Amino acid sequence: MSRHRLIPRLLLLAGIAGAVLWAGINRDQLDPAALEAWLSGLGIWAPVGYVTLFAAGTVVFLPGSLFALAGGALFGPVWGAILNLVGATIGASIAFLVARYLAGDWVARRAAGRLKRLIAGVEAEGWRFVAFVRLVPLFPFNLTNYALGLTRIRFLPYVVTSLICMAPGAVAYTWLGHAGREALAGDASAIRYGLLALGLLAAIVFLPRLFGRFKPSPVERTE
């Protein structure tokens, strides 16, 4: 790789690494109270500031659940869910593009053996694999964004599938955040939001298993 292509990549990598390190060191300072105090100073720009912070947090490996719960507490169940979903999608898209720019070509050239077969299988599934990892909460969200960027999955299907399949989780965590704040304020209806959120999270966990039951067997595929 020529120097004029290598230097920007190294600078970007150093910037991301520095931001991740800073976020890890100051992680304890990021709580809903501090976030609310910062957003209150932005006035009508608070939603934009929140989405920007959520996206940046996703890129530097801050837990998305922290922002999702805070979004519900600060903006309510409806707007909180919308802002959470937008912020998560933008952050996931940026991480995907960063990984592809930094090392996508290098991985494509160097991958061999089992790793190459694994990447080829992921790329063959395309948006279906993206949907699977978004719906199954066992996959680490922030790491998955970068890992998918190292494949040749197309960007637009990645973004659209992520947006759709992250929606249930975004709604669930937003409702939980809203329910927690309202419960502390003495609102009995908050229990309903909490139960709805827990039910939605349970559905997310069991969705992949449900899809697996409807997946045709190898015999059926050959018929």
C-alpha cells in the first residue's frame, strides 16, 4: 500500500483507538444524570446532540444499553425509541465503514483456510446474516459492527436490515428506561411499560429459535 493511502488509515486508527481508550477511562462518568444535564443545555438541539452522542458511543464501544435506557428516561417511550434507533443505526453504519476503509481490502487478500470459508459463508447470506446477529442478543453489538465491515456485505442492505432488526430491541430498552424513571416518580402505569418491554425482550430471544422451526430441512430443499 502506498504511503498516501497508508497514512490516513493510520491516523484514523490512532484516533479511534484514542477515543476508545478515553471512553473506557471515563466510562463511570457517563450516567443518565450527567447526560440529562448536558442535554438540557442544548435546548431544541437536545435530540440532535443525543443522537450524535449515541452514534459516537457506538463507534468507541460504549454499551448501547446505557444510551437506550437513558433515551427512554429522557425522551419518553416514543421519541426515545426513535432517537435510540437512529443513533444506533448511524453509529453501526460509521463503524462498518471505518472497518471496511481500514482493513477491508487487507482481510480480503490475507484471509485463508477456515477464516476465508467463514467470511465467504457470511457474505453468501448477506442481509440474512445481518438480520440474524441483530435479532440474537448474544452477539456483541459494537464488535459486530466492525466485524461485518471486514466482509463484502453491501452497505445499503446492511444499514436497512440493521435499522429494521434493531427496532424491537430499541423499543424494549427504551420502554424499560421510561418505566424506570416513571416508577421512581410514583407513576403506577410504569409497571405496564416495564412488562411490555420485558415481553418484547423475551420475544427477541426466542425469535431465532422460532425462525429455525420454519426453516426447511435439507430433504425439503432438494425436492
